[in-house]
Amino acid sequence: ATFTEVPKDVTVREGDDIEMPCAFRASGATSYSLEIQWWYLKEPPRELLHELALSVPGARSKVTNKDATKISTVRVQGNDISHRLRLSAVRLQDEGVYECRVSDYSDDDTQEHKAQALLRVLSRFAPPNMQAAEAVSHIQSSGPRRHGAAHPNHAGTAGRTT
């Protein structure tokens, strides 16, 4: 049993339409009862975002259900299932983690598989290069802070004539 298509982290501008794919195939050729659900989770703590980035699709998540909102449910008989989540005219408050949960009822022991993606929404008034600027500031802020010019003994001498 495995995901054949998982949602990917995406950054969009406010007002854009997006689709998140999720497809799952059960193992074996027999007909199964499968259910797919899309959930919206509020933004998890920062350290969890790092774990999400490293987690394997289908790995059990540590995000609890208390802040989760179920968006949709689709149930099929068969051994594969897919359901695209469509969001139109996204708003800033739509930002967060979206989770595709597949429940496999083929055995007495129900298996649940999860795949997650992070949706970031930029303000429509943000400059077009906002993502690049954020990436650069993140790189700069992660290193030790150095104040002043690279060569202090040359600072301030450029352009001065004696």
C-alpha cells in the first residue's frame, strides 16, 4: 500500500486558485474499501515544520486533531483512490498544513496513511520577488551576525580625495 501521488508544499499569492493532488494504491488485486479525507491543520510549531519536510509520505504525523478541520471525504470500493483538493481564491487565513488521510478498511485492522503539504499565501500587495527576498534574509540571518564592512581598515575611505 502506497501513495502514488502526494501533495507538495506550495507558495501562492492571495486570490490564486490551487489544486493539491493525493492518490493512493492498496497492495494486492482484491477489492478494498478505501476512504480519503482532506484535513486542514493550523500551522504547526516551527520544529514540526522541519520534521514535516523530512518525513516520508505516509509517515504518521505528530499533529494532533484538536486544531484540525475536516474538509472532505470520499469513499470507494477498489484498490486505488484519488481526490484533488481544490482551493479557489485563496486567502491569507488559508495558509497552513493540509493533510491527505487514507483509511484502508481491507483488514480487521484499519490502516491509516497520511501525506501533508504546507500552503503559504503571500499578500497580493507583496512585491513579486518576495519569496526570493525571504530566502535571502533567511540565509543571512542563519549565519553569525557581522556588523560593518568586510575590511574595517578600508571603510569610509572610498571616494575621499586628499
